Amino acid sequence: MAKKSNRPKIHLTCQVCKRRNYVTRRNTVNTTEKLELKRFCATCKVHTLHKETKLPNPKPR
């Protein structure tokens, strides 16, 4: 049986246009605060601050 990962998937959301542009993983043990990175937003066509947001829960089938 596989172990539960301490690296959940997260979205990085642009703070200007509020679009979810990137999906990445973050180690929850070593990094306790929310992730903030300066990334390129294709909608804004400029480098902007992207903050961590949770992935939406998958819909049951």
C-alpha cells in the first residue's frame, strides 16, 4: 500500500486577474506558510505575484 504523501497539489492563482495558471506541489512539513511566487501570467501578459490556493475537490462519479 502506498504511503500518504506530504506533498499535496496546489494551484497558483494570479493576484491581478484571479486566474489559476499553474499547478505545483508543496512540502507541508518544511513549508508551513502559503506559497507566493512571481510567475508569468498569460492572460495579463506580464510577471505578477501568484499565491497558493487549494485544488477543488474532485466530483464523485
